[in-house]
Amino acid sequence: MSFRRADQFAKLKDSYDLCIIGGGATGAGVALDATLRGYTVLLIEKGDFACQTSSKSTKLVHGGVRYLEQAVRNLDWQQFKMVYKALHERKIILQNAPHLAHPLALLTPCYSWWDRVYYRIGMWLYDKIAGSTNLEDSRGLGVNQIKKEVPGLETNRMKGGILYYDGQLNDARYALSILQEAERLGATVINYCELTSFFCSPKSLKIKHVHFKDLLGDLEHSASVRAVVNATGPYTDAIRKMANPKLGSRMKVSRGAHIVLPKSFWPSETALLIPKTDDGRVVFLIPWRGYVLVGTTDDPDVISDRPEILETEKIYLLEYFNRFAKQKASLADISSHFVGQRPLLQVQLNDALQTDTKSLVRDHEVEVDQRSKLVSIMGGKWTTYRVMASDTMDVVETEVFHVKKSVCQTQHHALGISASVDFSQEVLEGIMSSQTQQHLMETYGGQARYVWEFCQGESNGIQLLDDELPYLQGEIGYLKEFEMVTCWEDVLHRRWGLGLRDEAMASRLEGIKKEAFASLD
């Protein structure tokens, strides 16, 4: 079945059980969870799906080594529970979409014998907390072993290191896959639709209708709803105050800046965790789809639809990369950069604000505004998106619908077709390059065969858009028909992600934009 905006508007209903505001990881997770529980669902997103925080992450699926360290140092049981939950979710994310998420080896370098003991114990504890869901046991490495494992790492003064395992994901496509599955099961899911207002009952002040605008068609729409979930991440406070102007702010915004360098600067598939920086932050050097991702910063910020990286952030990240990499990089070597704004939750407010917050773990909370009954899911991170969605739906059922809590069914729910795809014959016959084979399988997973067959049916569909890039001309039509693409940026930054990895390569496609993308713009 197709997945187009026109199809979603055609099936738009007058009423829904649940309206979700926000099409990032959390909103997508709530949509799938609610649909599997049997509710009718409408999800609207004012931009493209996962266009903000959820596509600009550090691409890690992890429990949080630094959070575990804080939990142990401060004897903080809440931090420990957060790490436990994230570690157990880690494997679920990898299992439910193996073409979009995979294990990633990370090395923590040690420059003293005490570091080796300290981090070895910490990673051993990390493994034990994961228990049966552990991806692979951590282990200590000597300097000679490190030179083989991570040939691009400068090992002077190094006493050894600890190798451990977390996960890596294609964040934008993972969010899209969750939404596609929710839609396949009956949800109405629309991008580029902005919430304009709520209509509340004059008597109870509870939200009864949502009004939203199609930003591409410039048309207004409305639907009656039993409940509304606010899953807008950094924008959470704006939606809360739209529902109830008396509510105080709960969110702080933190900016996570990243730079991207060519793979040649880090010739290894093992990532590096730098656990000690001069200002106490943690920095990662991560192999990422033919490049190396360096990040992230963690500074207070003001909310922005298009946050730009600062020159000081580029210099900061380059400095740490060059401290550890044999091949030094300069500002001119940066192939791309991006900034993700993270929603950080402030402490609970006083009771005079008429809120009933369901505090679940320190990293996220579900709040029910007692006046409007708006349900806001606040804080959290990618790794725990599914738990956040489950917690949200539990609160919706018990606090808004006033029904017995039903069972979450997303834990073992695969996303997309997981069957393996074999393109070896096409590669052998020379009608498909090995780069295109890798692109199709990593991007579309079990759907890759259908993408290839679709392209074969298009005029010049199996021809490359550019000789140095793996993308097929026919994919544009597929993305329009099956992935709700509306413009060039949807393709470049989220469906393929090229714009976040290599700005120069992305610019190469600008030359053919008028022909290949004319029907999108």
C-alpha cells in the first residue's frame, strides 16, 4: 500500500480516540502503541517526520555509560534504573529493525593503570546490568591489540583500553518505519500539518477538538478527539500553554552539535568514547555510514527550527578529534555538521499549577493537565522511546479514558519486512553496483526488493542519479509513493541522510534537482 499525504487526507475522520502532536521518535512510538491497543489514532507533525531532534542525534542506542558512573558515584537509584531500562531497550531496538540498527564496538582509552581497573569494573557492571540482553561482553585490550582494532587512534602514553558494545541506528528512518507500521495498522499520519488551536468544552475545559492547518495545501482541518498527546520534544511547553495558559514552563533546551569528517580520518569500524574532557563532557568518535561522526556538545540553548552550529563548537570538537586521531583534521576537512536540540526536563513545579505529573524515571515524565486533560510526554531519549510511549498510553488509559490499562504490544513487533534480500545476481550481471546494493539493503531492509522492482518499472529508473553516488533515479518516485516525501530536503536529510553526512556530495545533486525532483518542488 502507498504512504502518501493525499491518502492520509482521504481517510481523515471526523473523530479519533487519540490525537498525537509530534512526529519524532516518541510521537511515532505512541502512535504504534495506541494503534496496537485498538485505538483510532491521528498524528500530525508540523515539519517532516523526525525533522528535528529525532534525526539529529548521535546515532547511538545505549544505556549511558556516564549515567551509570553518576549512579555509582552518587548512589543514585533513579539514575541506575534509567540505565537498566535503557540497556534492556537497546536490544529490542536492534531486533525490531536489524537493517536500521546494529551493534557497535566502542573503545574507552586508558592512560593509567588505575583507569584500566576503574573502567574495566564499570564496563563489567554495564554488562551485568544488561544481563541476558547484553550485546557482547566487554573486554580489556592491550596497546598492541588496540593498534590492530583501531588503527587510526594515537596510542602514545596509552596503557590500554576497554572495548564494550552499544548500538547504532539510522534515526530518521527508524522513526519513519515506526510511523509506517502504525499507518499500516490503521493510524492516520500526516507531515507538514501544524496544530493551530484546541477547542475545549466550555463546561469542563477539556479538549474536545483539535484544529490544524495543512502547510502545503493551506487548508484548515479539525477532528474531535477523546485525548491529545503532546510529544513535541523541545516544543512541549508551547503546546502545554496552548491548552492551558496558566501552566508554567517545564522544559529546558540543550544543543548537541556534531561535525562529520571523511572516513579516511578514522579507518576503523570501532568507535571511541572519550570519557574525560577538560570541561567534564563526553565526546564520541563514531564510524557512520562511510564517514566519522564527532560529537556531541551539551550547552543551554533557545529553541529554533533550524539551529546552526557555532564556529567555536566546530573548533571544540576538532580539537578533541585531533587529540586522539593520528591523522589530524582541519576546519576545511569537515564534510558536514548538524545540531540537535534536546528536551531536558526541569524539576517538578508547585501544586498550584493544577498538574498531575506521573513521574516514571528521571529522564522522562508523563504529565496530565487537570484542566484540559492534555497528556504531555516530556524528556527522554531515543533508546527509551518505546518505554516512553508505553508509559504515555498507560496514563492515557487510566487518567483520561478511565479504563483498565491494556497490554503494550510493541516489544516484539518487527518494523517492516525483515526477510533477507539477495542482489548478488544483479551485481554479478553488472546492472547494479555493490554500492547501490549496500544502499538499498541498509536503507530499505526487506523492502529493498520492492524498491528495485519499482525502479525497474520507471523510465531510466535503475540509472544512477550521479555516477559517484549509489542512488537510483527511480527511487524518487518510490519515495513519493511509499514514504510521504514532499520536497528535496525530505529526501536529502532524512530518507537518505546524505545532507547530514556530506554537504559537497549533496550539492552535486542540486545540479539535477530540476529534472529528477521537479515533481517534488
